[in-house]
Amino acid sequence: MDDIVAVRVDLQDGACRYFLTWGRIPGAIDEQQLERLVMAAATRFSLGGEPVSAHVCVSLQEAADEPYFFESFFKMCQRPIPYGPGYKKWAADILERLHAGKELHYLGRREARNSLQD
């Protein structure tokens, strides 16, 4: 899993929404922990439907067409991961924030973006 990952949330009506978040924090190997955290927080966002499942994407490319992808990615890149002595504290803080439903960057809805362009 990468440092920044995209997570796809599937909605009951077949649509999907995307989030960017930190990838290795809840579990370096087990993606299901991160998927559960995203699902627990997903209802706090205006997704336009009922979330039914979450899946870590193979690459960020899957979410790159979403309205706020680049803004969110850029914002996350402005916060470098402190490798070395500061990493454990940083990771613990991020994990605590993930459990609180934070550190999730909702990428918006394409149909909302399309209606603004009309």
C-alpha cells in the first residue's frame, strides 16, 4: 500500500465516490482496516446516496477524474511524512484522527461538477 491512497466507496444505487487518505497508517498490509474506517465516516459526507462498501484502489489513477482530486492531493503533499524519529508519533496522531473520521479528503461528485459547467 502506498503513503497516499484512493478509497472507492460504492453506493447502493451503483454509483461510487472517492476519498484520498493516508495508506499505511491503520495497517501496512491489511487494507480492510482502512476500508472499515472510511465506511464508518462515509455517512458524514454528502455522497448523494447510501454507502454500502469501501475498497482501497490499486492506484490513485482510478480517482484522478474526480472534481477535487488535485486539490486534495496537493494539500496532502504539503504535509510531508516525517521519516525517522518523528514517524511513530505522527502515525499515532493520524490514526487517532482517522478513527475520528478525519484525514479523509472527499473528492466530490462528478455530476455536481458537470452541472456547474453547463
